[in-house]
Amino acid sequence: MRSWPALACLLGSASFAAPHALAAQSPLALGKPLAGTVTGKDTARFTLRADSNTVVRLRVDQRPGNVGLRLLGPRNTVVRAMNGSAKGPEELLVITNEAGAYQLQVVAADTTGGAFAVTLLTNERLSTDPKRQVDQLLALWDRRDGPGAAVAVWRGGRTVFAKAYGMANLAYEIPFTVTTPTNIGSTSKQFTAFAVMLLVEEGKLSLDDDVRKHLPELKDFGQVVTVRNLLTHTTGYRELYNSLTLTGRRLDESDYVGREEYIPLVNRQPALQNAPGTEFNYNNTAFGLAAMIVARVSGMPFEAFMAQRVFGPIGLTHTQVRADVRVPVKGATVGYSRSDKDVWRDLGDLGGSMGAGGIYTTLGDLQKWAEHLANPTVGTKASVAQMMTPFTLTDGKSTGYGLGLFVDTQNEQKRVHHGGADVSHRSMLALYPDLNAGITVQSNDGAFDSSIAFRLAEAFFPELAPKPVVARAPFDASKYEAKKFDEFAGQYALDAAPAFVLTFSRAGDTLYTQATGQGKLRLTPTSDTSFAVQGVQASVEFSRDAAKKVNGATLVQNGARQRASRREGPVAATWAPSATELAAISGRFFSEELETFWDIALVNGTLVAKQRRATDVPLRVTAKDTFTGGAVTLTLERDRVGQVIGFYANVARSRDIRFARVR
């Protein structure tokens, strides 16, 4: 299941060092590939001209090679950057904000690089017709040799638009249609929450029940974890899939995961990651346990309860829970991910996802579901209202998440939504209650970005269109005095996820931000208090208190705004361990909790984390005694004389998993 959308991709795109080698700029012409090679710190440059509000789509074939891309706009700031796969083709799509000359830079990724060919596929004005916009933005999936996508838009009880693109099944050449059932991943969570609310209405359980009342075999951590904590991601439990990746479980290669693993995973935790109700931590474990509670309380298998008590009565005739990933779903899409050899692979669905995901449904059924939430005939309006009310943490801060649903705004209109991602399926359901409208997108391509639903909603619903910008003199970033940034320098923890910290710093005239477990990215000033993040479509705005002291920042990304509070105290100085210090860290480490070994080895001057079933992960220093590689952060544990005796591993939503040195 995909994590919280506003965080899942936050600063997660590849970051690139400043170019060290200049190459001639080659103009790109539609449909004509240009070849090149980059190695080391080379940068190959290609140019194109585009008007404002133009759809630009580029394809880079790595043949073979591992390259990263970044597109610079007319002001020489990064519009988009990516490095999605180590081999094969990559496509980059942007909608331009201003007219002028754009530059595509191709750089060697991880210093390996290699040969590539780049092609400009599209350079056309974004249509003012919403239906034509869908065709433009989903052109990549309008094909017969790859997976597809589908979109439905509705308002006031009427379907405004519904269309499918591409293929549902490549082996049998079956097209994706508007009636094709597909895996909606974590978009399923709202259905699980609704099932719980039906039992609450019947008096069979309470949201404030201790989960151990219904699952007594769960470990007692000395703090009450409630059913409400499960549905609001505030339990303190480890996250199932993140934890299993540390054991070498290859979820991207269809490794088995069973529902029987949920409770043992929780019971092996030495302690909760956080006190219940104090922190939002998006968590599939919690919703898997919620489905177990529905089954225990109702006396019915979860999939049967959903069919008989939810899907059937509401009229969702093409919706079902896939309880066993080995049992086929009739007429459904097959999920595909592109391999490093440029072939489509069927990797199946995540095992054990029932409750957290695992629902197959159609565009039409999701529209029925959304309209039912507005005027329920099964369940009550009061229950739906609870689902759409953001949870408040014990410190009084809102999480922006209700019961199985995110709740926020899009251009000042209330938005209720949830995205989903299984191994190779993607989905998004977005509702606009005040407009009596909604949109859903689905895809069986693992590379599909389902947040495109928000962009399409703006096209169909005029009320969502961005407000006109008041004309003013353009901000000249070249005249910004870098030393002014010093008042913003420091660390800011996201209010809804305090473990996720943004660090802001300055080196000479260059401004940086760095997210927890990720590399530094440059900032470009867009005003005296706002900055664009180079490499991703995100920006940061700083705020002051009544005394004019900088007290927070707001991250703006994918139409959502995430508040972060400033941490007091100085930022720790950069740590540069010597070769001798790195060698002293090397060794073999074992986690009793996960029952798995990791080896830390010094390879050509770099520490590398190794696990027998996982890909080697080079580690880089991010703070004193802290290393990051991929999605994993390791914090060293030392004894009284400074010897490394273990480390604590953090991987996204599972934290502080101890590994002890065994040699």
C-alpha cells in the first residue's frame, strides 16, 4: 500500500550534483531521437522551446546505462527531475508555466551513466477542453503494447466523463475498459473504516475499545491502543511491509506475505514507536488488524462481511475483496511493471493486504460508492461525517486524516481523498463534498502517478481552478541576498509526522534543504520568504510568530500544504568519519525482532549494507553516527568507550529496529 501521498514523494526524486562538465546544447525536434553518452560527472544538454501551459513529454532510452533527467525552465530553475529506473526507458511529462527556452539535462546516475537516446514526443498546447486534456495527459497509456489507465468524473449524480486507455491484459490482448475491475490498493482503507462504523452503529464495538478486547493475543505494551488509533494511523505499531523489507523480503519480486504475520510482527516489538494518539504514521498493519476485528466481531470472514453488508446493499456489483492473491479476479486487470530489459512483468499483488488494500472494483462502482457517502442508505450520515473528520493528536494538532480518508483542501475547496498503490496497480479517489463532485483514476502500470487526478479535477470543475495571480513585478532571484536565508536555517519537523524533518542550510550563496533519510536539494528563492525545491515540484514557505521570529514552514506539494514547526537549538555539524572510523563500524549485525542478519562492509572507502536477499545499499553520512542508503537510515549504538555495538534501523514507517553486533 502506498504511503501518505504528500510524504511518499516528498523530496524523493533523485538529487543531482551541480554539473561539472559542459556539453554542446543540441536542439530537440519532435519524434527525432538524439543519442549521447554520459559518465562520471558529465552533463548532456538538449534544448527545446515551449509556450506557457504546454504539455511537454520526453522519453529517454537507457541503452544500456543508468541516467537521471532534469528539465530546467526559462529562469534556469529545475521544473522536474527524475531517475525512476536503473535501466530501460523513462518518460518525463510536464505542463509548462511560462514560455521560453527549456533545457533537458541528462546526467550519469550513481556515477555509472552510459549510452542513451532522448526523444521529444509531445510539445503541444494544453487544451481548454477537459476531455481533450485527459487524452493529452494520459497519452502515455493510450497504447496496445503496455498497461493502461482509466478515468471517471461525476457531478450532481451525473457521469461527466469516463474513458479507459491501453491494455488490461497483455498476454491475451484484452483492452482496459471503463467496466474493467482493477486493484485500488490503499483506496480500500475507507471501505474497512466503513465496515467498522457499521459495527459501531450496531453497538457491537466502540472506536474507543482497546484493540486487545477483540484481539487478546496482541501484546500488551502498557498503553491502550484503541480501534480509533487503528483507523487514524496513530497506534505506534511497526508497519508490516516496511519492516519485512529489512528481512530481505522482496515485495517487488512477488515474495509471499501472509495475514498470519501481522500479530507476530506487533508482538515482537519491544515497545511502541510512539504513544497512541501522539503521532500520525501511515500504517498498513493497523488496517490489517482492523479487518481482523471486523471478522471477529461479526463472526464472518472479512471478505464475506464486505460482500453481504457493504457491497451488495449499496449496489457495488463489480466490487470484491481479493482475500487470496492466488485466486484470480474474473475479468480484472493484470498489474505490470517495466523491467530493466524494457519488458513488462506481471508481479502479482501484495500478499496479506486485506483490510489495508486488496479490493478490486470499477470506475462505475467507485462513483456509486462516492455518491452513497454523500447520501448513505447503508450506515448513517453521522458515521460518514466521523470518517471525514480529521483526527486531532494529543498535542492538539490535526493529522489531516479521518477514518480511512485524507481530508484537506484544493485551491480552497474541501477535498476528501485516498490514493492506493499495490505492487503494480495505482488508484486515486477524490471527492469534493461542497461541489457534489468527484473523480477517480486507476492504472495497472506501476509507474503511473495517480495524483494526476487532482490536475484533471481542476479541468472539469471550474471552482477548483487556481485563483488568478495578482500582477506584480517578477521576483528577481539573482538579487536575493543569500545571507538573509540564515534566519530560516535550521530543522523543521512536520506537525503530522514529527519524525520527518526538513533541514535548511546555506553554503556560500547556495541554499539547501534535506529531508530525513534523503540527500540535499537546492532551493531557489521565489520571494523573500518562499523557495522552490529544485528537482521536485514542491516549494517551501516560511512563517513568523507575532514577534516576527521564524517559527515554522509550510511544504506545498501535489496540491496539499503540510505545516512544519521549527525545532529549537543549533543544527548538528557535519560529521566526516575517517577510513579508520568507517572500518571500525564494519561487521555482522543481527535483529532479534526481525530474526535477520545484516552485514556492514567497507567497499572502496564507502560503507555498504548487505543482506543475503537484498540489493547492496551504499551508505552516506547524514549526521553524526547516522547513515542513509535508499529508504533505510541507520543510527549507530556505541558502548561507554565508543565502540560500535549495534545500530537502529529506520525504514520509512518502521523505526528504531535494533540490530546487535555479532562479529
